[in-house]
Amino acid sequence: MPEAAAPALTPPVSDPAQHLARVFGFSGFRPGQEEIVRAVLAGRNALAIMPTGGGKSLCYQLPALCRDGVTVVISPLIALMRDQVRSLREAGVEAGALTSGNTEEETEEVFQALDEGRLKLLYMAPERLASGNTIGLLRRVNTVAIAVDEAHCVSQWGHDFRPDYLRIGELRRALNVPLAAFTATADEETRGEIITRLFDGQAPDTFLRGFDRPNIHLAFEPKDQPRRQILDFAAARRGQSGIVYCATRAKTETLAQALREEGHSACHYHGGMEADDRREVEVRFQREDGLIVVATVAFGMGIDKPDIRWVAHADLPKSIEAYYQEIGRAGRDGAPAETMTLYGADDIRLRRAQVDEGIAPSERKQADHARLNALLGLAEATACRRQRLLGYFGEASEPCGHCDLCTNPPELFDATDAVRKALSAALRTEESFGAGHLIDILMGNATEKVKSRFHDALPTFGVGRDLSKAQWQAVFRQMMGHDLIRPDTERHGALVMTRAAHPILKGLEKITLRRDLVRKAVARPVVRALVSDEDAPLLSALKAKRRALAEAARVPAYVIFPDRTLIEMAETRPQSMDQMARVSGVGAKKLESYGAAFLEVISGALTEPMHPARRKLAGRDAGALFDELHAAQLRLVRGEDGHDRYLNCSAATLKQIAEIRPRTREHLARMGGMGEAKVERFADAFLALIAEMDG
């Protein structure tokens, strides 16, 4: 029989799972990642809706490493692109960005890498697509795929619309390459817009990966001294990085000042600030532990900080999608994170006014009011918030057991009678009036407006005297939350009934509402520690080392290692480079750059230097075989009797043998650095070790 062909001396790394381990240091994919990666790698168009923190970027970065050519990544913000490029380079990946924030030297470096064929990932803002020479450049550098981050920005009526995203479909057609679009916030309507504008209406492979972020605790509170509520929430989480979202610019400044006066490190951020001042806040937030940023929604989409421990809303967000995206900035590392959203009647009025005063057509305004109703329904939910939030995005789930309503069930009452009275009042006034007028009718208040329209003669006049004005306001608010009534923009906010209201009005269905929404604040849950008391001091020391390395490199701390990796170090306490390589998040490049420094913190002693060739095998079976081969070589450098001529193999040769694992003397002889004399001296010992290792 002819001899079987010997394996290649340098086995190719084309499997994304191998890159996942070697480059990024992860032992496995997160749920849902692998099938997206395989689809993108196969060259199919793809649309992936994944939760914030679900690992979207890896789904286009890994395929880019597995194939020749350049993957172009369209991303909305310079800060986001810089962070990803910096992190990729730290992991040993050739990546670059062409942005308006580049220096001439940075831009020249990117073009040189493209010309030399080294660059795997090229980031650019959608605005660059307006340049006439962009398509020519991308053709010249062998662009093989397009990835679109934050793809919901293509939706013209979405909360983050970017006009230049509309050019991406044209770019895909011009280059004739596959496109993968990623977003964390896309309801069914937005998904339809993405498919129309990016894929010419041809449905791509679509992956809807659960919206659940179980590590994030959900909570809402009615406003009751709201500044004090925010200050108390921050005080219970002192020293943790957080974001407070406000509806107005002025509020960000006053609330940030109040936090500083209570001893917090805090700053404000809004669109009215100078660009340099905004950038300074972004850089501080990325690099400093424990900083609180009080901001409008202008802050966030470009912030890729994994260890934000909490997000608070001092005012109600404008939609459930915006709420989901904003709270999703907390806990991206998977560790516990908390949220708290305050809301009140003024918030609802403000958000309604913003919809009504906008430039959108009537049908869009109706849809926006429905979205606001959905958020109000989440705020005033009667049972598990997570279940209701996921239900909005089309996911069925069981009660989570740890949101604020699961841990402190609200006081409920059968509100069918009250709701039927309210609906009857709306129906008998031809659905032409707002809540204030309807409440006057229900309470029997014969105001001039009521009398002038003869509404004091209606059968519903005075039937609701058993409830106060505040109680009726709460009933109407919850009716909106259940989407029983909506403001009609064409009738100046008059409340109209939805289809869901009719069975209740006719007595065919009942409804339960909350009586407790004006109750006093309850005790808040105790914040869970990131690690045990025993491991906390080591975690603090590891963070201090990380901060020192980050400051020296002038990069955000999490670029060195995220909190999640430091927590695993503190809990597992690796004692060698092999053990360190098995820590999640420690890839080959980061092991080389930082492994010894963090081992020194853990063990309290300098780590014995490891040969670079051996370090590349750290954490792999080949590393253990390398050590056995090296020990056998030391024993045989002067032969079995110790009197022969000195012979040894280089570390590079031992690495190659450990990786390839030749099974015959002939195959061993083909290893680089092995000659006839070395084969004669070492072959029996080396082949026996390989056979023993492979079982």
C-alpha cells in the first residue's frame, strides 16, 4: 500500500471555533452565535437580531478571520469603531478604521495595511459611502463581505435613524458581496424596513436570538421626590459604573451636580455640549471605574463598556425599544446589573407631546403612541415585568422570579366596573375628549365645558364618585398601559378605544389593575456582590493592575480584560500560563502581553519566564506534550549513557512536533530542524511520548 500523505507541517486554522479559542480565548460560542457565524462564513445574506451583550460583533469578526480578503464593517459612531479596532488589535487581529477622527498617520497606516493585504476588518461610518471613490477603494482591496452594525439605523422613523444607512444597499449591489446586518432593537416593522432597504426585499437568513437578559434586574417606580429616588439608588451602588438618563439637557447638569455633592464621581453629557467636551466624558467613562454619567439619549450607542453595573431613568423613555436598548448597556459582561425607571404624569404628557409635535405622518404617530402605551404597560404591569417585556418582542416566557414585581407582588383589584364606566364615558362623548374631561364627567363635576356640551345629562355623569381624581388618573393611565385607549393625533389627543376594549365594555371580559401605584417605596433588594468576600481583595488587586496597564497604554480598562475575566481569575486563581490560558477571555495575544503580570498579582511572586514558542501552546494539549518532549530531550542531549556528542532540538522544532504529532520516523524526519542524527537520538523517545499522549 502506498504510504499515507503526511499532514501539513503548519495546520491551517480555518475553523471559527479554533479562532474563537486561539484569538479571543473563549472555549465555546454563546447561545445562537455559532449558526450565525456559519451562515456568514458560508457567504449567505443574514439578519441577526440579538440582545445587547449577546456577542454580535464576534458573529462578523470570526468569519473575517477565516477567509481571505477584507470584511467592511459599517458602524454608526467613531467611538464604537475605535473601541472595536483597539480590542481586535490587542487580540492580535489586523483591523483598522477610516473615520473623520483619524490623524493623517492613522489613515496612512490603514491604507498601507490594505495595500499590503494585511487588513482583515475595515471599519467605516456610513457617511463615508457618500464619497465617490469609496466603492472603487473597496473593490481594489478585495472586499469579500459587508457587515452592518446597529442596522436599525436604516429605519427612517426609528429612534436612531441615520440617512446614510440608506446607501448600504447600493454598496452591496455594487460590490456583489454578501451582507450581514446586526441589531439589538428591531420590532417586526423595523425588520421589514431593514430587509427592504439593505436586501432589496429578498429575505436573508434571519436569526431572532432571544431578547432576554436574565442578569439585568428590572424595576420601575412612580415619581415621589424623584431626585432623592435617584440619589438613593446611586448611593446603594456607590463605586459602581452607572448611567442616569434624563429627558432634558438642563436636568443632566443639575442631577450630575447633586450626585457630586453626595460624594459620587459624576459628570453630565448632552448634545448641546462641545464635541471635545463630549469626547472627554466618553473617554473618562471608558477608562474610569465607578464613574456615573448623567445624560440624554445622545449618550450610549457608541459606548462599548462591558462592566456598567446599573442604568437609571430619571424620566420615562420614549418607547419600549428605546428603553430596552438603554437598559441593555448595563451588564454586557453577563454579571449582575440593575435598572430603575422613574415615571410620572408629566413624563407621559411630555412623550405624548413629542410624538404629536413631530413631523411624522399620522399613521406613524399612531404607531408611536402605541409604542408608548406598551412602555406604560410595562411600567404599570400587574405581574412579571420580564415576561411582559419579552412578550412585546414576541417571546413567550415564564415569570422570572427576580424582577421587582416578582419579588414584591403588587396590590391588585378587579377594575372591570371602573374601566367599563370610563369606556362608556368615552363612547358617549364620541371618543372626542381627553382624560381630564372624561374624569370630570365620571366624578359629576359640572364644569363650564361639561355643561356647554350637555355632558351633565349623560347616564355616565357622576357614576364614578367613588374614586378620587388621582385614582381616576391612575385608572386611565393603566388603561393606556393595557392598550385599551390611545390618543388620536388627528383629534388633538382625544382618547379612542382599541379593539381590545370592546369585550370589556360589553361585559364579556374582566380586567385587573394595580391599586398600589402610589404606595410608599419598599425596601430595595440587596445588591449582589460580584465575588465572594474571600475573593474580593484579589479582585480589587487585579483591577488595580488592570488600571495601571490601561493607563500606561492609554486605553480603556476593559480593553486589557473585562470584569468577567478578572472575576474568573479571582475565583480560579490560575498558577501557571497554561491555567491562565484557560480563563475565559484570555486569548493568545493577551496571554503574551499580560499573562505574567496578572499571574504575579495572583501568586505574589514573579512567574518563571516561558519560551515564546511554548507560550503559544499554553492551555492546549500540545503544551503538555511540548513539556514531555523537552524533558526527554534534556535526558538524551548526550545520549542514553551520557557520553555522546551534544545534540538538542530548538523550541520551534519541539513546538512543531507537539502540534503535528508525527507517528513514524519518516514523518518525524520531515520536521523542520530534525536531521538524521537527531532522529537517531530522539525518535524512539519522542514517538513513544506521542503514542502515549494520544492513547
